[in-house]
Amino acid sequence: MSEVKTADSPIAGRTIFGHPIGLTNLFGVELWERFSYYGMVSILGYYLYYSATDGGLGQDQSTAFGIVGAYGGLVYLSTVLGGWIADRLLGMERTVFYGGVVVMAGHIALAVLPGMLGVGVGLVLVALGSGALKANASSLLGTLYDKGDARADGGFTLFYLGINLGAFSGPLLTGLLHDHLGFHYAFGAAAIGMALGLIQYAVFRRNLGTHGREIPNPLPRTAIGPIVGLLAVVAVVVAAAFLTGLVTLDNLPDVTTGVIAVAAAIYFVVMLTSAKVTPIERSRVRAFIPLFIANAVFWSLFQQIFTVLSGYSDNRINWSLFGWTAPSNWISSVEPVWIITLSPLFAIMWTKLGSRAPSTPRKFALGVIGMGLAFMLFVPLSFINGQHVPILLIVVVMAGFAVSELLLSPIGLAVTTQLAPEAFRAQMMALYFFSVGIGTSMSGTLARFYDQDHEIAYFGITGAVAVCAGLVVAAIAPRISKYMEGVH
């Protein structure tokens, strides 16, 4: 392990492109975690519904995409556990590292264990590890900036560039490996990617100084026994729910959505009633509620890249490029190309505008409206019959996805760290990811309503609902800003 420097050491004080040097470390580990995650999830639906002769498990397609959506929701649900571990046991910095180790173990399980056993063990481990890493990497980045630092939005946008470099390259490699060698080799590549991320994180750990090393609310030794007992009870309840048929593969995304929504409501109540939260911090938490809802609406459409649009890519898009047919999971890499291209421009724009930039609620409103409009662009494509939708048209549609994402997602990460009560920094980020989790599991639920014969209604209605939600956020944006108490 690299020697830990103090926060005020020369290493901790260095900058890169005007941002704290620790940004590079978190940029790298998130890049490789997203490489492994998106590389795996872009082929997961195919693995579940392809026939055994094609190397798959033969599940019904709607069930397969429901599992993908529910799994994505569970990844974000597990951020609460990652946030709790950081706040009570390890601190954010150590939780990021050990979360990556668990992610790698999950991908190894998918690569070497057969059938649904590998799916069950692998997805549970990846969900737990990703939950620990994601919430804490973003929160740890937030500690590198003071509240009100105009560089924060730009820094998080650069961080988001790392996420999308991984999201772009992961599906490219796993798609090729699946086509030429099989699913398990592709899952193995995801494990190697996470291993590379862990190596670079360990080598450059000193860049973070002491940021994230403190444990904000240490767990007393006397509480360890009750916590272990509670975890055992939860495990028994989950097992019983599956064994009795209360939870099935078909209703898993609905159950996941409900569980995350209830957990989020409990978290809001805890933060709003905690004696450790000051009146100003409580006002900021209230301001976060409408942003939370808007974020969930956005991701319920966006995450359909891995559910509805994954099947759409397999059955409707013509992937012939200069006489060669590209893997259909490459649709997952199209949108990140736009993010990679546009992220530096957005970072420069937000940094230059500083306090003159649109307020965070207005950025959220524009992001949700843009996502709805981008989804509605599939309506005219519905008049093209069969597997003949040109990939170039999909590239144009994905540009709308990317602009909307840049207006909302990196901004959401940044504002969550700024609105977070001091005693709940990591867990506030987990709450942000709950909204992403609700949207992700909803993408699995919505997948059941899609079929090729009713594409116009499906894309038109879901897009219109998102636009209306964005307009509501735009209307109440001044009130939200008032409750944000000094956060732009």
C-alpha cells in the first residue's frame, strides 16, 4: 500500500487542469469499474434469453430484460450498504478499494460458474461491490472541493468522462469476445478490467492524501452483534420470498422498485429528523426531494438502453458496416461516444460560466425534457419495417440521450455532495443512487409493455410523460433553489 500523505502535503495540494490531483485516481478506478459493469450488462440480456445452442440460458425475452432492470436497480440499492460501511466502519477511501475487489470476484463467478448458479452468485457480488464503489467514489471526489467551489461541476463532468470511457470500451470488447469465443470469455474480460482498475487505484492512492480516510460516525463495538443478526434476518427473509414464490423472476423488477422506493422514503425521514442535521442542512435535504424524483424519471428511460433498446438493437437495427456485421450489443457504446466528445466542452462551459450557469434545478428540468424528446425520436423510426433501421439514425438519436445526460447526471452527482448533511455524506450519495436504482428497475418493468407492433405508442407515451415531468420541475425550479440555501 502506498504511504498516505496528509491532506495538506505537496501531493494533496497539486492540481491537474485546475482540479485536485486526486481526481485522476478516482477517474481511473471509475473508468475500469464502468468498463467491467457495462461490458457485462450489455450482453447479460442476450445471455439470459439466447437459446442453449447460442450459448444462452433460454429465458423468455421479457423476463430476461426484467432481470437486467432489476439487477441494475439492486446495484444502486446496495449503495446504501456501501454508504453505511463507509460512514460507520471503513471510511470512503477503503470502501472504494474493497468494493472493487468484490466486483472482480463477481465477474469471475459469471465467467467460471455454469448456468443460473453463475448468474445468481455473480450478479449478487457485482451488485454489492458496485454499490460500495460507486457511492463512495463520487462522495470522495466531492470532498476534494469546498462547498460553493465553482470548479465542482467541471470536475464531476471530467469524472463523468472516465465513466463513459469505460462504458464505451467495455461493450466493444465483450461484444467481440462473445461473437468469437462465447459469453464466458466476455465475462472474464470484465473481471480483468476491474483488476486493472484496482491496480491503478493502489498505485496512485497517495494522491488522495487523507481525504475519505476518516470514519464520520464510527460503529460502537456493542452494535456489531445486533447488526450481524439483522443481516442474517434479511438473508432469511429474501430466501423465503423466493422459495415461497412471493418473489419470482417475472415480478423481480416490480419488487425491486418498491423496495428501493420504501428504503428511499425511510432515508429521507431519517435525515430530516436526525439531531445531527442542522436546520440549513435539513432545508437542503428537502430541496433534494423533487430532484430525486426527476432523476428517477430520467433513468427509467435512459436505462432502457440495456432492456428495450437492447432487444431493439438485436431485432430492428441493421448493423452492417462496410460488409461486416457488428455485434448488436454495441448500441451500448454509441451514446458514450457522444459523452466522450461533449464532456470536455460541457466541463469548460460550466467552469467558464461559474455562478452565471443555469441553476441545478433548471439543468435537471432540461435534462428530463431532453430525454423525453430523444425517446420520442424513435417514433418516426417505427415506420421502417423489419431489421432495417440504419445505425447512423440511431447515432443521431443517441446524441439526444448524451446531451440530456450531461445536463443532469454529472450535475446530480455534484449537487448531491453539496446538499449532503455532514453526518450523512456517503449515505446521501447512496440516496442519490436510489433514484437511479428506481429508474433502472423501472426500465425492466417498462420492458414488459414493449412490442414491435406498438412501437409508436410505446415510445411516444413514455417520451411524453418524461417531457411533462421536466416541465413540472422547470415550473418549481425557483422554489427548489430557495430551499438549497446557498448551493447554486
